[in-house]
Amino acid sequence: MVWCLSLAILSLIISQGADGELDPWNSRTHCRRKPEVVSVVGRAGDSAVLGCDLLPPAGRPPLHVIEWLRFGFLLPIFIQFGLYSPRIDPNYVGRVQLHTGASLRIEGLRVEDQGWYECRVLLLDQHSPEEDFANGSWVHLTVNSPPQFQETPPPVLEVQELEPVTLHCVARGSPQPHVTWKLQGEDLGQGRGQVQVQNGTLWIRRVERSSSGVYTCQASSTEGSATYSTELLVLGPPVIVVPPKNSTVNASQDVSLACRAEAYPANLTYSWFLDGINVFHISRLQSRVRILVDGSLRLQAAQPDDAGHYTCVPSNGLLHPPSASAYLTVLYPAQVTVMPPETPLPIGMQGVIRCPVRANPPLLFVSWTKDGQALQLDKFPGWSQGTEGSLIIALGNEDALGEYSCTPYNSLGTAGPSPVTRVLLKAPPAFIERPKEEYFQEVGRELLIPCSARGDPPPTVSWAKVGRGLRGQVQVDHNSSLILRPLTKEAHGRWECSASNSVARVAATTDVYVLGTSPHVVTNVSVVPLPKGANVSWEPGFDGGYLQRFSVWYTPLAKRPDRAHHDWLSLAVPVGAVYLLVSGLQPHTQYQFSVLAQNKLGSGPFSEIVLSAPEGLPTTPAAPRLPPTEMLPPLSPPRGLVAVRTPRGVLLHWDPPELVPKRLDGYVLEGRQGSQGWEVLDRGVAGTEMQLLVPGLIKDVLYEFRLVAFAGSYISDPSNTANVSTSGLEVYPSRTQLPGLLPQPVLAGVVGGVCFLGVAVLVSILAACFMNRRRAARRRRKRLRQDPPLIFSPPRKSVPQRNTSVDENYEWDSEFPGDMELLETLHLGLGSSRLQPEAEPELGGKTPEEGCLLNTAQVPGPEARCAALREEFLAFRRRRDVTRARLPAYRQPVSHPEQATLL
């Protein structure tokens, strides 16, 4: 702004001088000539002469006063009158003096000396007022200087790791210097990685360990350059520069594991761990281990137990220290660890006498002794030696009794034989009660599966689900029986009961079938690509106790923009089929396939997703070999079911299925109220209908409706669910078949009426039965007053038994046939006895199921006689019917009306 104002004033002075107008600095004077603008360039610290030629070049100059003014200063910086001492501005004292004529010399130039200067000469002996002054000499002084820093960062800067940092470097000079940054002598330019440089400022967004170093700020111009360095120290955890390496030593040798780290601050401490435990906390290592100043671990006389992972952890107290691990391998001869004093073997079963060995290098062989003598396996049939050196006894008996010792060997030899172990014979676990092969139970109920065993020592009985486990703990009672309470769908499957003790383990399995659930997931889904299609097959899971149906779901792997949220399509599978041909697919396009099982209780989980890409059309297409039912197109569910409230009820509207095999037979309307189960409302909706009115709904209730289409043997999946609320809707009598949709008062009245009618019918039946019994009793008493018929068997001393072939819960109310009929029956039986083989019973004989006939003469009381007569009559009648059936003339016996009444 100052320079612009100076130029404007200078232009005004020049223009006014050219026109002969008044001088802007002195309105009384008049310029004799056109003023000139001179530019003088000097260097800071040197001298410069500001020329002024307003005095006459020759002769004695008149009496005058010389003034030098600087633009921006209120008073002249230099005034000289005659021989008097000049008056000098304090900023220029000792640095300015007249040089030649009125010229001014400035010594020790400074950057702040740069600016506009004006020379004025006042002639005191001039008679003309217009020539009192000779003005107009303007000089611009430019002072060039090398770059100098005005703002710099500290020489050493400490920054926490992962924190940001900013380094400011501001330089001044004439001309203006250019500032650049370098790291370790390498130019950073505009920045790299986490470092950015702009207008001389360096910014690191996230300080890392690699960010540490010496940063140099350099300011350069035509007058020279200046540099400034600052060291950035990153405070952070150590960095391991020399990690430990895996080592292998022989037993009793010393081991050294190196570990060296760097960090700032460098107050490092090293810790070593063996398999996660500090080495100084392991008693066997305390006297043999040392950590050196450089972080190395020194281990003396390595032992087999010293093998493992050794971890070095250097720390300086900042953040999380790093770690580095190495594995130490110790080589030693084969040796026995802990040989038990006694080894039990199961009686009558295979047993194992183990030799607990450790060896590095690996074990080569094991030698055994029995009772102090070398064991010869060929003398014991069925005995063998396992790969780990154990002795396998084929059959636990008295031959296995004795004291055994083993000696292991590897490439380094052996550490010696093991202590002696004595073999004992023990009873293996045996099941007292085994679970059945399978159990069927409804979901939500309790299932108790018994399982118990005995043995010596007593075995431990446990239960486990085979395959996919059951969430939660398995309940077992004090008798080791499995308790599934309540029975859930996840409990379905195979269960194993195991009994184990120190000598053997036995197990028994059972299959649990949980009924009343949705289907289980299908397995082993397979997709065979075909030309423009795919053949999908699977293995069904358990149906939950109800008939299950399947549907195949598929979608392209690449999503379509127009079907972003509804891109899965489903095809119904015919009942009983476990495979389906999916046609109409795009060739060479990856598809996802999944199978869903459904029954009357709902849907099971989707199967695993299988990817497959249909093939292109071959030159000679071949039809896939599938059953004829698989070639039929599937039946898709009804579409777009909506429910609309009307004054007469709820009006349902839908669109027919897209895929129909031949002819759509009809629809089944299902509905439910709230969270209740689905109920069938109408089974007879015609296939040509596309709307249906549902009246008689309860007011202020939320209903759900859906449709299922059927065509021949095909049944579609349910349609979408249509929800409707009857809040504020006037209801009408219902023509549907859903009891849950009836008004509760009406439903209660219907149920009460049915119950009353049932009670009335039951009372009537009981009254009729009572009257019939009384009538029959009177008739029997009347007959018993007469003499018994002569056709009955003669009296016997033994008390007759009742005929148990006749149900005692029934009474026969028909009248007995007459005597003539009984005689006819007897004669028929006697006449036909000669025609029958000897193996057939006689008519008068008694079959085992009939029992003995009662001698009525010896039975006191009318009631007893009545019962005896009834039993004897029934026995004769059965034999009569058998006899008539054998004779041609009596193939069609005359039937007598009789009635059985349940008491």
C-alpha cells in the first residue's frame, strides 16, 4: 500500500513539473526542469550513494540548504546548512554523509533502509521567489539481503508415536527466499506418505518410528541460502532388530538365544518367557538361566523339559511392548516318563499295557519283560505291540497276569528300563439296562431314556448327542437316565450312552424322534447342470411327524437391478419326490440353489446354498432321464393376495398362479386370528375365482389370510399373507368353517347346546338299558320256575366254571329258543358226528374256550340258575352254528334277533 501511494505521488509530481505547475512539496517554488527518478541497488552491509545534481556543476554555489527526505518519515532524515553540523535522523546517525554536491552516501545498508528518498536544495540568495528551491530529485533505494530465518522449530523435538506434529520454518530476505525441507539429506518435495510440505511448513499426520531423524529447512534466493536442522525423536515402544532364532541342542549343553531392540527413550528392560511363563518363575530354570545386558538369554545344561517356545519381550514403559519367539529343541535318548505301579485289564476283552515314553529323536522300538524275563509275543496268541510301543492283550485272562517292564530306544539310545507295573484283571463295564433302539415323543413333553451299567471299578455313565450337539446342559438323573424336559426339536437325532472305567469303555446308541415339529433341514444338496437348466436333488431330513413338502429356491449369483430385493424364485416339488428339474435358466450364468422343507406346522430351515451354472445347448440335445411327473411344470402359489374391508365383511382378491401343470382345480383358503395357528376356512374355492367375501368376523381383531392352490397331485406353496383389522367393522353371520372366527357368545351357545344334547342322549340310553335289564330279569325268573330241559348235561359233583369266552360286560336280552330247537340242534350234532373226522370235537363235547356246563339242579338261587342256563345255552348255540355250517342242508342257518348292550 505504501509503495502504491509513493508511485502515485511521484507520478503527480512528474506530471505537474512537466506542465509548469506548482511543486506538491513546496507551493512557492517552481521546478526549473523535469525531475528524474533514479533507482539505486545496494547489498545489506555495504554502502550506496543516492545521487542529487540540483547544485550548479561549476563555480561557487550560492548560499543554500540541502534536505534529504524519506517517504513515510515526518521529518527529513538529513539537513545540511553551510558549515554547520548536519541534522541526522536517529536511525541514520553515523551512517549518512554528503558525497558529491548534494548526493547522500549511506553506509552499512540495512534491509529496512529500502524505500523512496527525495533530495531538495534551498537557494537562499535567489532574488526570485520562484527560484528559491530547486526540487524534484527522487531516488529509490533497493537493499538486497541473503535469506534469514524468522521462525524455526526447536533443535530437538520429542513426539509421542502415532501423534501428529508440525514444523514451521519462516525465512526473510530480498528477494523473498524459497523454503524446502529435507530428511536425512533427501529432499521431501511436496511430501510423501504421512508427510506433507506446504509454504515452508512440514506436517506429519501420524508419527511413526520411521518418522524419526534430522529434518533440514533450507531457504534459498539469488542472494544466497540458509539452512536450519531439527532432530525429531519419536517416543514409543521398542523395536526388535535382532530376534531370537530356533535352536536345537543336545541334553546337558548350554543354550544362548539372542534378542536386541532399539527404542527412544533407550531405558530398555528385557523379559523372557517359556510357553507364556516367566523363566524366573519356573523353579527348574531359576538356577540355570540368565538375561544379559544386550537382551540375550543364557541357559545352562539344557534338559528335555526345557524344550518349548521362548519369547523375548523388551520394554521401555511406553505403550505395548513387542515380542519375538523362537523354539528350542532338546535332543535326548528315549526314556519312560511315569510308569503306573498297577495296570488294570478288562476280563474277557482286549486290553493295553502302556509304556509312557518320550523321545527326541522319535522312538524306534520298545522291548518288554514279563516277570523278569524277555517277553516273547509269539507264545501268546493274539498279543501284539502297538506303534507307540504299548502291549496289546487280545483277551484279558490269567495269562496276562504278572509284572511287566518296558525299555524304549531311539537313535540316541535309551535312558533305561521302566519301573515294574503289575497287571490286574478287572470287570469291564456292562449295561444293566440299555436304551431302546428308538424313541418317539411329541415336542414339549418329557422323555426319559434309561441307561445303567456295572463294572469293577464302578463305571461312569454319561450321555452325549452324536453329531450336532444340543445347546445347554444334558440332564441326567441319579440312575444315569437321560432326561429331556421339555423335549425340543434340537434333541432329535442319535444319542449315545457310554459307560467307562479304568479298564474299558462301552457305548449304546438310540435314535430320538421328536414329533410335532417343523421339518428338519435337508442335506446333501446336489445340482447337476443341464442345457438351460439344472437337476437339483437332496436327502430329506426328518419330517417332524407330518407329511412334508419341498420347494427349490434359486437366483442368479449376479444381482439384477430390477429385482434387487425379490430375486429368489421358488418351484414346488411333487409330493414324494426328492429331485426337481429347474428349466428356463440362462446358460453359462452362475445360479444359487437352496431347498426348503415344509409341513403343516411350518417351514424348516433352508439348506446350504449350492452354486451351479447351466450349460449351453448341445449340438444334439438329449432329454434328461427323469420320472414323468418331474417333466410336468410345477404349481406356483397364487399371486398378489389383498384384503379389502367392505360393509359386508372382508373381500379377498388375488391373481391366479403363473405356473399351472394342466388345469387349476381350486384353492384352499386359510386364516388365523392373531398368533393362533392356521385353520382351513374354505376348501371349495373354484379355480376360476379371483375374489372371495369372508363375512362373520369378530370386531376389533387382526386377521391374516392366505391361499393355497391345488391342481391334481400338486399343491402350491402358500401365497403371500394378507392382513386386515376389523376395528370399527360391522360383522355378519359367518359361512366359514373356522371356529376361531365365530363370535365367542355364539360359539359358547353352540358348544352348550351340543353338550346338552349329548347328555340327553346318554340318559335316554341308560334308561332304556335299565328297563331292558328289568324286563329280561322278569322273563328269566318266570322260566326258572319251570323244570330244566332234559337235553342239558347230567348232574356233576364239581362246581362248574363260567364261560370266559363271553364278555361279562354284555347282557343278552333276547329270549331263549324253545326246547324243540335245542333238541333239533342236539340231534343234528349227533347225526353229523359220524361224518366228521376223528380230530373234530363232538357236538356234546366242550371246547377249551367254552369251559364246563353248569348243573342247574345243584346251584341254589334263581339268579345263579339263570346265569348257568345262559352260559350252557350259548355254548350249545355256538356248536349248533358250527355243525350247520358243515352240513349242506344247513349252510344258511336261521338267524335269531339278539341285542348286546354295553353295561
